[in-house]
Amino acid sequence: MHYAWEIAHGRLDPTRVPPMRGVDIDWAHRDAHGAVDIAASRKAAEQMVRDYGMAHQAALSSRHIEGRAVDMSIHWSGTLQIKDANGRQVSISSGTRDGNNPQLQAVGGTFGVKKLVSDPPHWSDDGH
């Protein structure tokens, strides 16, 4: 996804993407004659960026790749009933009804998970 962002934003020629073990993507789309079609390559990369809802460029090295972070959108209506890591029932009935709710973040903290407030779906073991 790092390279999808680069191509979509016109910062990288799709033929210049280095190979990565385990990633079988040919970023260079070709026309009927086999020539690289930069416009089609960029359009496909733009669609990936849009379809995955990317707000920021994906890193090549990250807590996600290390298995230390997850992106998840959390929303609810009414009162959220949730147990913390100690088994205590927590009722959240005030504040935002999403991941930026401080009470929800406190519950996450009991599991060793911290919210990165500047990135709406991002939670990790260290808040980065």
C-alpha cells in the first residue's frame, strides 16, 4: 500500500517499484501493445488508495507490520457495555461514540492498547 500511495500521488513511476518478497503485484499496467500505461497504473493505484480508505501513506516498516498495531473503526449508539481486562463491566454513556472516547481508551489501556488520537482507526501497544 506504500507504493499504491506513491503511484497514486504521482511520486513514483510504477516500473520503479522494487520487488518485495511475498507481494506479487505488478504495479505497471500495460496497453494492448505491451507498453506501460502510466495513466492506467495511476488510476488503479488511486482506486486502491480510495477503496482501502487510506488517509495517510502506509509505511514500509510499522507497528502494523510488527504485529503491534491494528486499525479499527469503532462506533456505537446508546450506552456501550464492555468489560475491561480485569473483568470489570464498564458503561460508556457520555462523550463521543467512537474510538476517541476517553473512557473507551481507558478500557483499551487495561489490555495494553493505546489510541493514537491523530489517526482515527489506529490503536497500538505504545500509542504510535
